[in-house]
Amino acid sequence: MKLTADELARIAALTGDRKRALEFLSAAVDKGLADIDLLETTKELDSIRKTDKFREIMEKARKSQPNEKRSSH
């Protein structure tokens, strides 16, 4: 079984490897992950959610969404 970049990000965040978690999450967004709800609510990402890098990744994800699906946050 091959894990996706967002799954690897969640595992890394849960194990305390915030740097790798952010790297994997950034890669997931680069590969097309744009599920803002998932990024904002997944408990496994709590440890990285308040970082500047996470906010940058969120902004990148928002920009990659089609206009009609963009969050107003």
C-alpha cells in the first residue's frame, strides 16, 4: 500500500516531525490537494496548523481551487 503525501503529512505531524509534515503537506497541495475543510479540520494536523508555513500552504490550496469553490475565510 502506497501512502499519499497528505497521509504522510498526517503521520509526520502525529509523530512530532513538524518539518516533514509541512513538506509532505506542501507536496500534497502541489499535487492537487485543495480540500480546505480537510486541511482546516483534520485533528492530526493540529500540531502544525498555527505555523506560518501551514498558512502559506493553505493560501496555496485556496488559490488552486476553482473560483466557485473558494472559501471566504
